Amino acid sequence: MSNQQPGWFPDPSDAKKMRWWDGNEWAVHVSRDGAVWEEPLVAKTIGLKRRSRWVWVLLALGLLVAVALLSPLVALVALVVLVTGIVGISKGSGTWLRLKSRRTAIGVTAGAALVFLMAGSVSAAMVPGETGAPTAVETAQSAEARSEATPRRTSTPTPTPVTTSREEVVTEVIPFERSTVEDANIARGETTISVSGQDGERTITYVVTVVDGVETGRELKSDVETVAPVTEVTTVGTYDAPPEPAPPAEPTCDSNYADACVPIASDVDCAWGSGNGPAYFDGVAKVVGRDIYGLDRDGDGLACER
């Protein structure tokens, strides 16, 4: 795809996903069902695995050549690998070979057995008449016997969890409520507490489940009001006292004169006269008492008559 324009194309490692091609190489951005994320291309890892397999093949060919040239030393190395592989397979451990899977361990062990047989055959051909060397089968059997003689680690039985239950009682306070009543016998603005409030009490019982000393559950068993709360009552006065009577108005007309209002002052003169006041009377009034201002000059009983 070296000449392909940038865009989304099926992922070469997984056709269910789309991968971004930037025009030169595959990018790390992948997409599926509208979601986009970053994911390295798996195809590179697969290529590395394939190259590692070819390395193993080349090593095997080189080992065959070494068997032909250095059969005693190769036989010794193959024997060590064979014994270690058998022990690793029987125990299920990686040993010093660091084999990642059981299949790989079996393959390496089988290859070591084959190399050991070939090296033994080459050594026997080069040194005729020499007997007493252990065969590959005997070596494998002795390795298996040593493996069986090795004590194996036994698994520790899982202890059975201990489950218990207990009751737990909790006491809670019930706050009292407040109410207000009106009283027409108490002056407005005055208040008094006629009934004092008192908190109540409730008792709650739980069933608690405990597993190995740790609380795992809590269930309500009962909720009882053991003491009832007392509502606080506040009395508010609503009585309004009647207003006080207004003081009598001071008279503005002198009672010594009638039929007209002669003002009350330190001195009153007729409005048409030459007096200097400070108050003046404009009209004619009847003298019914004493003529304290001297308004009836002719004594006929009429004040300020012309």
C-alpha cells in the first residue's frame, strides 16, 4: 500500500477493525463501531515470532554440525538439557532454561534427547568396542526416577470461613416538636411557654453478620419508640387594650359671651375699633356674664355693637 492515499483501511492483523494508513505506513490509530483508540500493529510481533522460529531452526542445524565435530561435548550438554527439561516438565516449573510454555519445554527436551542419541551413536562409531556407557533410555529413566524421588510441594487446604451473627442495639433521640397557641387574656406581644418540650427515645435492633471477624451484613430487626416526645407549647397573647379617652378640648370661646364666639385672650378689642388687641372680635355678641374685655361700652348687654 505504499502508493495508497491516507485513509481508514481494514487492519492487516484484525479485519474486524479499521486502521489509519498515513500514506507511508500503518499508524497506531484503530477504529471500530465509531470508537477510536491507539493500538500497536500486531503484525510486527507476528513477524518477530516467525523470525525467532527460523533462528531455532538454524540453531538446530548448527547443533547437528557440532554433534558431528564435537560429539562427546555435545552429548554432555544434551544430557544436561534433557535432564533439566524432564525435571521442568514433571514439576511444571521453568528451571534455568526459562521456557515460556509446556509445549516449548517438551520440544526442547525431545530435541535434546535426539541430539544425545546422535552424539552417542557418533561416539560409539568413533570408539568401537567401548561398552558400559548408559543409553538414552536409561538416562531418561534415571532422570525420571530422580524426579519422582524429589518431594513435591503440596497445596495448603483453603480454610472454611467462619460465619456468625449477633444482635446490636442502638438508641437514638427523637427531637420534640414545637407548636403555638393564642390567648386573648394575655396582652399582645407577650409570650409564655405553657408546656415544656421533651425529647423522646427510640430503640433500634440490628442483626449483624460477621465472617472471620469482619462485618459483612446488617439487617434491621426492630424499631421501637420507647419514650414518646413531648411537644413544646408556646402561648402568644392577642389582647388589645381599648384606647384611652382623649382629654377634653380646651374652650376657644369665652363663656361670658353668647350668640357669637369671642376668643379667649389676654385682651380682646372690637375689630372696627381702635384697640390694640392682641385679639379682635368681629361681630355682635350677647354679654351673659362679666364683660371682662369691656366690649359693651353703652351697657345695653350687646358687645361690639355699633
